[in-house]
Amino acid sequence: MVRICVFCGSSLGDRPEYRETAAEIGRLIASRGAGLVYGGGRVGCMGALADAALANGGEVLGVIPETLADREVAHAGLGELRVVGSMHERKALMAARSDAFLALPGGFGTLEELFEIVTWRQLGFHEKPYAVLNVAGYFDSLLRFCDDATSAGFVRPADRAALVSGADPASVVDALLARAHDRLRRTVVS
């Protein structure tokens, strides 16, 4: 089973589209027969994402640091909830258990998780695909920054091209799944 790790906010943000899209991504992942890996929370967009995946028969793995689980934000209804000692352990486990990565609107934590995965690929630590879902233009300025960093010579064009982006949830999920399946086929052959 291919697993998509989704990074998103633990709050709902200021637009209903953020929560609605998080829930739609959960439904899409489940309906495509993929598994969901995420930050383990029951609140905000994270909770909407997990609840929708579970309601549609999806396999869901949550990974949450003990300090956050202790504040009672851990989702108790998951198929598997891993409580770890630190954010570093969280990110490492999420990366190890995932075949692709998707960032939805969120704050600094979401961006940090996304760019760590992007950096790890750039450095050759993995070849897993990743994407941002540009809900209501949320990532417009970030994508412009990525283009500017490429134009300025700080990001290689191939590394910029590896960052999939789009506004249509189904298209982005399907693109990630196609790239993940292709990578897994190449891994099995070699």
C-alpha cells in the first residue's frame, strides 16, 4: 500500500476551504486505496483530514510527540498512533513510513516539515515525490519564492521541478500516487 504523508495545520485557519479541502484529501486518499500518515492530531485541519480518511475506510497512522499527546490533542480513534519523544523522531518516522508527501495550508510547522523533506531529496536522502495543494491561492507567494530562488541560482531547476503543485485536490493526489508507484516499481526492478 502506498502511503501519503500530509502536513497541515493544527488549526482551521480563517477560510472554510482549508478544513473542507483537508477532509476532501482524507476522502481521496482512502478512496484511492492509499494510506494516510500525518501528525496524529484530532484538532484543526489535521483532525478533519484524519476523520474523513477514517470515515471512508482508510488506513491512518498518526505520529505525535509525547508533549503534544499529553495536551490531549492526540487522535484516539486512529488505526495506529505512535507517540514519540521529539519532533525529530516524529519527522523521521513519518518520512520512513511514507511514499509521498503533501502539504496543505498550515503554519511554520507545516512549512518546516515540507522543506525538510524537500531538502532531504535535494541532498539525495530519498527520491519520494512531494507536492503542495494550493488551496485558495494559499501557496502563491511560496511558489513565487521557489521560482525566485531558482532564478537566483540557489535552487537547481530539477529540484524546483520536483515540487508538484496544483489547486485541484484529485489531480494533485493522483499525480503523487502515480509518481510514488513509479518510484516503487523502479526500486523493485533495481
